[in-house]
Amino acid sequence: MKITSIRPWLVRSGASYWGEYLFVEVTTDEGVSGWGEITTTTKLANRALCTILRQIGLAVAGEDPARIEHLWHKIFRSFTYMGSRGAAVECVSAIDIALWDIRGKVLGKPIYELLGGPVRDEIALYTHPNQAKFTSKEAVVREIRDIVESGHTGLKFDPFPHQGPSVDGVARERRDGYLDGAMTRKDEREAAELTALIRETAGPDVDILIDAHGRFDVPTAIRLCRSLEEAGQIDWFEEPCPPESLNALKQVRDKVSAPISWGERGHTKWDFVPVLENKLADYIMPDVTWTGGIT
């Protein structure tokens, strides 16, 4: 069996927060295809990945899809000097997932069996409220009650408004991508009030998880985390600072009480080593589509 092509598929979808999904198909000369997925957070990034994936397809055409680790390193090391994180490892992730899919189909087994079999039959999940429905206090209460009644015991949300002047209803921070790391006192108060309302509605037995999306400088992140600790007894504070500085993460961790979660923008298993060795987070959350795939 030989690889014949790598095909990116951009699929428009209202079910995606970003309006589309990016799937990747690896085809073979024996008619077996494997599928991976690496949807990123902007349309620009998705389209850049499509271009890179097509070029990688030319480089791996004719290769044996069963040589999964060989192909992982062949692709990954091709980007060493331009930077093997980010776009490069996301492409590796998609292809790796697809190759495991092919392997499972050829052998007639689910991938978990190829990895040594299941370890547990259940795993705890959290969910996200639809914050587009947060149009009033009553609407927030309805949305959170629906989640609790569905049986979920954890929910995660970002209570922090985007910063800067709005144009056509889009704040500068979201429109331009520039982060100054700050948060107005007014928005800080509104975030605390929202978190308090959600805690009150969800009750004491539901984990309240806060996602800061790596937006804040150190003093702002510390101030915001402490505010939400008091307002909502939060159960984790995720990515308080931009991922480029682990020293900033350490400064925040040393000054707050809430558990720290990190890793959505960690690329490869090696990025997690200093976080674990230096005890910079209580929870890590590698994304298989961005950290090198299943391998």
C-alpha cells in the first residue's frame, strides 16, 4: 500500500464557532483513506495549513502509510530551521491521525486496541455554555440550568469582554488581534458578576472552569484570577498569559490560589516538559490535533 495524496477539506459549518472545519484525507493506491482534523481559530490560518498540506502530500507520495513514526519524523524534521511548532506540527498532527485511521481500517481494529486497549470505561467531561445566549441574567440562568440538568458536572467559559473600541460591533482586540494585556475595571466587575451568577445557579457541586485564552499580562491575570476566586470559587484558571512566556505563567501561579490549566497552545510533547518539571500547572490539556497527533 502506498500514499497517493493528502487532501485538505475546508467544510463550512454553522456548528463551528469559526464557521468551518478543516479535515485532512490521506488516500492510498488500494482505496483505503484515513481522516484527520486540525481546525484552527482563524480562516487565514486554515488556508495557510491547506497550502502546506498540499506540499507535504507531494513529499510523501509513494510512502508506506504503515510507517507512521517514520513519516512523523520525516515531516516534522522538514520544518526544523523554519520552526517546527505551530503550523508544521499541526500538519503533522492531521496526517498522523489519518495514518492511524488507515492502520485501524486495514487491521479491522479501533485505534485504542492498537495502543494497548482501554484503561477506563468512563471519563469526566466538561461542556461550554452558549454565551451567545447570555443576553440577560434570566437567559444566563436558563442556559446554566439546562447544562446542570443534562448531567454535566463541569462547565467552562470565558467571562472577559474583548477590549478596545468596537467597529461594526467587533472590539479592537478581536478585530486586530493586538493584546495589551489589560482589562478595564468595569469589565473586570462584569466578569466577576457573571461568574458569581453562574456559580450561584450551578451550585457547589459543579466545577466552574475559567478560560482566559492567554490574553493578559501578569498583574492583570493575577488580579482577575483573585477576583473570580472570590466571586465564584472557580476550580481552574486556564492560560492566564500568552504562551510565549513560561516565566509569566510562573509569576501568576505563585500569586493565585486557583488551580492553573495550560496546554491548548503547547505544540509537541516536548513543550509540556518544562511545565511539568517546574510545576507550572495543575492540569495540562494537550490537543491531539495540535501537539503531533496520536503518535
